[in-house]
Amino acid sequence: MKDLADYHHPITELFPQPLKATDWDQYRISKEQVEFFHENGYLADIKLLDENQIESLKTALDEVMDPKHPLHHLFHEFHSNESGDPNKVLFHSLGHWRIAEAFHDVIWNPAFRIVASQLLGDRPVRFWHDQLFCKPAHHGGNVAWHQDYSYWTRTIEMQHLTCWCGLDDATEENGCLQYVPGSHRWGLLEKPALAGEMDGLMAMMTEEQKANFKPVAIPLKAGHAAFHHPLLVHGSFANFSPRSRKAFVLNVFADGTVSDTNEPLLEGVPIIPKGHKMGGKFFPLIFDPKELEN
């Protein structure tokens, strides 16, 4: 049993890697898609997984959700129900890439890596951390309106990116993502309780922001992803439907991001002193545009 964070390359054959520069072309997004992202703060419906990859990740998810897993201590966070309300269950964890081979290797999925680099201005990309968000059928909890970077100010400068990918079909009925287009230009707001009241963020918004608060639902087929800006306001409603909503999240930042704290950046991770570049075992470089020159 190993800590898979020691391996900064794929360790299975689940995600075949490009052998030459032209092999990347099938994964690239268009100039129009990049422009849409910068205008609206998000880009949705990017296919990342095939059926076999989805099933492998769902199997791994079932395994790592067990608190008795022998590598459970490697999680940075593990909340069997972050809401605390048994009628609104939200499973949320960080660190499963260290435990399950499928979740380790999905970070090196070429379909994810090149899009992340394109949306970050064609720059090298480093891994920040992963997340699982699982809402069971009938009593799945909500994720309150929030901005991701409000929880990440311990890293600067803000050059981060989030990728949300479903392992179940995500619909309005089972609590799909909801985005507020253009809200990435509102500046940094205070952070609410992630699994708290849905509208907690409203108390931190100006009247103008409230007037422009016009969420759009982002239904996605399993294996399809949405990328969003670190300041984009987003959330998801509770799941009272008969179908579960399982998803994983990959968070990254452009290479050159530095620590802005002398505290641990994640539970169980050695301190990176304030002002020092993010890197090392837990924050590997996962894509360099130089790979496209091979």
C-alpha cells in the first residue's frame, strides 16, 4: 500500500498518453471556446471520460468512501456528511488521488491537461488538490453559492482553475452545477459555509451584484466536465431525486503560484514557507506546453 502522490506520472493504462504533438489535437478546445470562458467565467460540456474510465472511477470512489480503507489516513479532508444534517447528505473529500490509482491517473488525463493549460493562457499547469462531491438519491445536500478562491487565498497570485466532472448524469433534478455568468468580474467576496444555507453569500453581495445574480443550470452527461474561473459564483441545490449525483473535481493553478502562508496548505502536507513557489510531492507539474513540441 503506497502513497500515490509519490508518482508524478500515470501508473496505469487507463488514460493513454499522446506519443507525438499531433496526438494532442483531438483534445484541444477552439479559440471561440476560450473566448467564451473568459467572457462568462466558465466552459461546459467538455468530454473527458469514456464508459470504461467512468466505471473505473466509480469503482474507486466506492472503495475510498469506506472510512475503513487502509489508506484512509492519507485524505487531507474526509466528510461523510459535511452538512451535518442527515436529511441533506453531502459527502466531500480531498486527497483521494493519493489512495486510488484511477483518481491518481485522471489528473494526467490528456483531455483534461491541455484544456486546463489553454484556459490558463497556454501556461504550464500544476496540480492543487482534488475533491469528491457525492449527493445520494432522495436526501442529497446542497453546495452553497460560493467562489472557490475565497477558500484558497493562502496561495497567490490568483491564477487557478477548477474542473468539475460527473460520474453520474447531472440534472437539475439531482442537483447539477449552477453558474452565475460574469460573476468572475465581481472581485473576491467573503466565504460562506460550503454546505450551509444556499443563499449565505447574498449577505456579502452589493445591490448591483444581487441584481445581476442570474444563475444558469449546467446539466452534464456522466464523463463530461465544466471548467470555471476561481472567482465565478457557483453552487448546486439539494438532490431529492431517485438518482445519485457523484462527481470529482480537479483544481489546478498556473506554474509559478506561491504560498502565502506559513501554515500547512493542506492537512498532512509539509509547510511551504510564505513566498516560496508551490511544488514538490503534493503539487506536481502536470502539463508543460513544451510537451506539444515532441
